[in-house]
Amino acid sequence: LMQAIARVNRTFRDKPGGLVVDYLGIAPNLRKALAEYSPTDREQAGVPVEQMVAVMLEKLDVVTSLLHAAAWSSDPSVGPDARLAQLLDVMNFVLADPDRKARFLDQTLALAKAFALCGATDEARGIRDDVKLFADVRALIVKLDREGDGAGSGGTAELDTAIAQLVSEAVVADEVIDIYAAAGIDKPELSILSEEFLDGLVSAERPNLQVELLRRLLDDEIRSQRRTNVVQSRRFSELLDEAINRYTNRALSTAEIIAALVDLAKELRATNDRATQLGLTQEEVAFYDAVYQNDAAVLELGDDTLKAIAHALVDAVRESATIDWNLKESVQAALRAKVKRLLARYDYPPDKEERAIELVLEQAEVFAAAEAA
């Protein structure tokens, strides 16, 4: 039955509707499958195409109503640049309001499903370009939203590829679609967090798209930092979430969230210079952050003592970190005891010790993975 459905639901070359491509044995198998249903169910099997067309047109009306204040066009005859502008203009409008965004994603998905069921009808052919535009915009928004499930971990390069695929089937294979330029931003040469790039965000076009793009760039950078410094990556992740939540709850305007994200990006960029400022290696900075707590008793130890602890921790972890160290509880237990003795040697406050040990072990796991690589 599934084979029959799959084959009927496809169009073939110049055929106006679905075409069943028979193969040996499909008829008996189809009769056997249908026998599982009662006579009443068999009589009612299938939804009349007219009903699906009505649903499709209803969903189209909902989506176009959501976009009534936006100037959009689905003209398929335009070139790649104009096609990209079509996509990003609609995307920018949808992203301006979280409720609008949620409704657009839901209703466009429903429209695409209804369209797939009656795509061979005259009504569907008449709205094909509109449906494609809406579906493409939805795909880009979903791509931006994929943060923590692994599917979107490819960063902006993956987004560039997705855009290039959606803009036009006629785009030549080696043509580059620049998401930064399309959003009205000068693409950075070396780092997404360069001063010139961040300053250019303030006056760029399509602000709602810029918010999403900057959020994605920051998230990618924070994920990258997690491979070297657990404490700082967690801190910046919390700051990013807090800023985005305030924006989502309308406590910040679009201009204010862009300014806040730019400030956060500059602060994140500044962390790259901390090793030089502290006179430590990047590994030592990570363990320095693990034992540093904004607590009077800890701060009384002095910066030199905290640096000495960080240096000693790197040596201790390097001695204990083997390729399979986090699979061996005995290795972790031995390291925990070693860290506890080390902190006691430097008179680290006992009431802050447990949290520091947990952070050190978490950082040690990251350190061991990097050493194994």
C-alpha cells in the first residue's frame, strides 16, 4: 500500500497527475493490504482532491495574510541576486515578531503538506511559485534556529550552502552566495568578531535578519570556545540567552539587541587576549577561570596564587589525562584527590572547594579530549 501511495503521489514528465508504475505483484499485495480495512473504511479511503485544494488555498490565504504588510514577490524569472533579495526581505519581515515567526513556520508547513497532496491540480500550479518562496524562507529560518541538535553545527558555511541551493536551480555550481552581503553587512576577512565587522552591524540593512545571523555567529563562536574553556563558554552562553530572551519578550528593541550582541561579541573577542594579559598559556587560563570565583575569600588568595594553582593544575591534569581517561572511574577519582590536595596546599577556601573541583574536572575532560586529538 505504501508503494502504491508513493508512486501515485508523483508526477511523471508531462503527465497532469500521479502515475502508478506497476511492478510484478503489486496488485495482489495491494488487495491484501486493503483487506485489513473494513468495507466502510475502504469506501471512505482517500480524501477528495477538491477538499485538499480547499485546504491548500485556505493555508495560502493565512500565510499571505501574515505577510500583508510586507512587500514580497515570488517572480521566478528573476536572477539569483533578486531571488536572494526576495527570500531575505520576507525572512526579515517574519523575524521581526516572534509570534509572527511561529505562525509563519506552522502555517507554511501546513501549506506545503497540502500542496504536496494536490500539486498536479490547476490550482496548485497557479500558486507553485508562492509556495516555493514561503517554503524556502521557512527552510532558512529553521536552519538558523538549529543550535544544539547537531544538525546546525556547520555554522554559517552551512547556511550559505542552504541559501545557494534555495535561491535558484539555475545558479551555476561555482557561484558564491554571500549571506553577509545579502544582509547588508561587510563580510569579515579573518574573524567574525573583528572590530570593523562589528561596527558595520550598527548601520546595516535588514536588522531582523542581522539579529538572527549575529546570534548564530555568536553561538558558533561560543561553541568553539567550549573546546578550550568551559567556564567562559558557559558564561557567554548564559549572557547570549539572557539577551535573546529579553529581545523575545520585547524588553529590547531590534536596535538595542543588535547593540547588545555587538557588545557581547566584542567582550568575547577580548577574551582571546587574556592569556597574554595574565601571563598564562591558554590551557592555564582555562583552569584559572575554573578556580577563580567572585568571592572575597578566594580573591584574598591573590592573583599570583591563583595563577600558581592554574599552572599546577595543568601539570596535574596532563599527567592524569590519557586517551580513555574519562572511561576510567579510577583515573577520575585519583585526579579528584590530587586536585583536592593541591587546593588545600594553597589554602583555597574549603567551602568553595567542591565547586572548584567540579569545574576543574569538567575542564580536565575537555583538556584530555584536546590532548588525545
